[in-house]
Amino acid sequence: MKRSVLAALLGALFACIDSSGPGALLKINLTTPNSGADGAILLAVGGPAPLMSVTPGEGLRLFAEPLAATNYFALTGPLSAGTILIIGVADADRASAYSATIQQVATPAYQLRPLAGYSLRLSR
């Protein structure tokens, strides 16, 4: 009897184990022609599965809705070239399937800037 209960518990445990690879943190890095002179950015981040976590870069304030497979994030504060956001993904093997695109950039006075010269790059 004890063995059958143990076998059932082990079977249930192994059925709950996620077969995907371990998660990963990805950095979203900004290239800007106005480093330190931008005050806000709106970006879209998407991938094959909902994000696990999101953390703003140092000195930035994050505005976000509940995490999903496609997300829109607004960051305010002094935007400099470098890491502006760190996202957690569930499967490190699928990290390359995630992307980030700039929707809008604004000055500290919230005047929209043309997007020429701006880009985002994801890295581990």
C-alpha cells in the first residue's frame, strides 16, 4: 500500500515538472543619439510566452500592465545608452524569440522625438 501511494505521489510530482529549459534574464539595451537628454520611452516587448518578470534600469520608473506575451512598457527618467529594462523569460532556449521595439521617445518635457538613431538590442 505504501509503495503504491509513493508511486502515485512521484508520478504526480514528475507530471508537474516543467520540461522547458531554465529561465533567463534578458537585458534590453538602448542606443540613443541623445544619451542623458531623453526623459521617456514607450516600448513593446513580445515573445512566444508571457514574461516572468520585468525590472527597470537604474534611475528609471516603470509603468506596465500585467505581464503577457506582448507587453507595452513606459519608462520615465533620464534615459542613457545602455540597459533600460531587464525581462525574465521562462525558457532560456527560446530567448532569441523575444523582441523589443521602440514606439515613442520623448524629451524630459515630454516633447516627442523622431526615432532616427534609436534602437534596442536584447542580450543576456
